[in-house]
Amino acid sequence: MTTDRPLKAIVIGAGIGGLTCAVALRRVGIDVEVYERATELRAAGSGLSVMSNAISALATLGIDLGLEDRGRVVESFTVTDHGGRLIRDLPFKEICEKVGAPSVCLSRSDLQKALLEAAGDCPVHLGATATGFETDDRGVVVRFGDGSSARGDLLVGADGFHSAVRGRLVGPEPSQDSGYVCWLGIVPFRHPALAPGAVRHYWGSGQRFGLIDIGHGRYYWWGTRNMPEDRSRAWDGTKEDVVRAFEGWAEEVRSVIGATPPGDILATPSHDRPFLERWGEGPVTLLGDAAHPMLTTLGQGSAMAIEDAVVLAHTLAGPQAREDLPLALRTYEDIRRERTRAMVAASRAMSDLEQADTPEHRRVRDDYFQLTPHEELARRNEEALTFPAVAVPGFLVPGNPGGHGLP
């Protein structure tokens, strides 16, 4: 491939991973078109965290999304029992300061707006459902449900848990249920128990609850409860059911649920997949949840998608990538595989630990957090919150070469 024209990437999916991919690839001179199956870009009413490692990754490309103004920097991270009694203060802010980047909590819609602004005039085609693709010596052609098609030099599947691109690459796959439902909400909220910038997790028996300051007078909350897979995958209860699930919990937990309109409470299944070793073939690759879906326990899902996009951009930035795009894409995948595999495994292991529903398992869980030395907790958090150094042909993307994302 010797032409001087810019490479062109087709990105399927306009979620966090797809939009970050568009921003990152354009930053290194690659033309991008994004195709999204939804007919409008409307993020669900949930929150998320953009961890320090993701912000550090974006900085290697000179990308600053201004997230501190859109959300709230994490100032404290506390774990308590269901009634609000302290289990452990985690050294989170301390580690963010050490790695040189904040962790920011914000609404999914605010992050989406930031990415759309950063993407500028990048074409985003809505109502475009990818149904398949073919590759040839000129790149890849993607087919859509309305009969249209798009051609590019490479294809990036960033289309989430139910990725059509992944399905075309590897065929039908099972998902792994977590064993619980997750309820979510965002609401204007204040409470004397919650300091600005607070992240607070509450642990019960087979249940958890999270309260997260996302700035501008709003809190994002989530709650979980163990239940059989057939119920968790298609939960159809009411707000009153959620209220009853957290009777007797800390007053701020009950208050934030009470303050949330019934229509603003979302119920989502919590699941992942067995880790996929092969993310692509030829001029096709995956990133984010399409490549490595993970449970939300560590709050690193969006950060892993952002890291993916940044590493992909760095890998494609050099002239050698144009000479052998498939090799460049396999290089990106090789760079990302170890860290994402570790994060997927750690997210599931921590989920299993935190959802403990017997006295014996709850004691193991609580003792683990209460008795682990401060230095050990700090070390594990630092590994997760550090964007690892990655060697790509021609240069080194800065970071900590020891970081591998354990909790």
C-alpha cells in the first residue's frame, strides 16, 4: 500500500469505545467514519468512571476532554457495611496523585458529549446496522441492513457486548451471567454523610450499593442483588421492589432511591464472556466491550476501551503500519491482550467476592479488605491506575511497564 492518501478506518459503534477510537485515530492523521445502529445518540441514564489510567492514555496523544469540568474528581473512596459502618478507606486519591492524573466520575451522556466535541466533523452515521463484511486486497467492505455499504482500509468493531463484527469473526458465543441484577440511577442529591467527590460502596449479603458524586449536584447510584439468571436477565419489577431490597440500609442509600423517579431507574443484566484470544483477522480488529467485555466491579470498562483506542492509534501512526496493516493490527492486539485479560479476570473475581451471601464468605470478604496492609492495597491500585508503557514499532508510548491492572 504505497499511496500517500490517508488511511481510512470504518468504526462500527458510537459508544465510548467507538467515539474514543475516532478521536484517537484522527489525531494521528487517519480518516474515520463511524456507523451506529441506533437512530439517535442518546446515552442511557447511567454514570461511569474515567480512571487515571485512561486520562493518562489520552494525554499521550495530546487529548484533554475537560472531564474535570464535566464531572467530579474522586476525592475519597470508602467501603462500608450495609448500614454505613466503615470497613475500609481505600488509598485512591493518594494513588491518583502519585500517578499524576485524576480519576473522574461523570454521566455517560456527559462523556459522550465530550467525545463528540473532540471528534469534530468526523462523520457519524446513525441507523446503520452492520450485517457483515468482506475483505480484499484493497481493505474491507462493510454491509448494512438497509443495503448500503462502506469501504475502508481497516475495520474496527467497537459495537459493544453484542458486537456484530465479533460475531462475524468468531460466530455464536455464550455469555457468563454474574448471578445478580444491577439497578442504576442518576438524580440531584445531597446528604450530610457524603463529602464532595465521594465514592462510597456499601456491602450487604448478596447485595451491594454504590453512591458516586458525578458533579453539578448529581449523584450516580447503583445497586445489585443476587437472583437466578432468568430473573436478572429480564428483571421487570418496580421502584417499590428496589426500595424493599434496601430496607434497613444506610439512610443515604434509602434516600437516594426514594429521590429517583421510577422511570429513571434502569435495570441491567450483569454479564461478561470467556476471554477472547483472537480479536481480528486481516484488516479487521476489535476494541472495548466487543473485544473483552468485563463486569463493572472495578469501574475500568470505559478506561480499557479508551486505552485500546489510544494504543491502536499509536500502533497505526508509523509508516510501517501502512505497509502491513494486518501486522499492525495484530501488534495492537498483542500489546493489549495481557492487561485486558488480567482486568477481566480481576473484575469477575472481585465481583464474586463482593457479592458474598453466606456468613462465612462475607467474613472472608470483609477480612480481606480490613486486614490487607495499606502498602499492598496501594500497590494494587497503582497497577490498575497506571497506563502501562507499550512498545510499538519505532517508539515507546510512555507509562509504567509494570502495570497490569490487578485490583
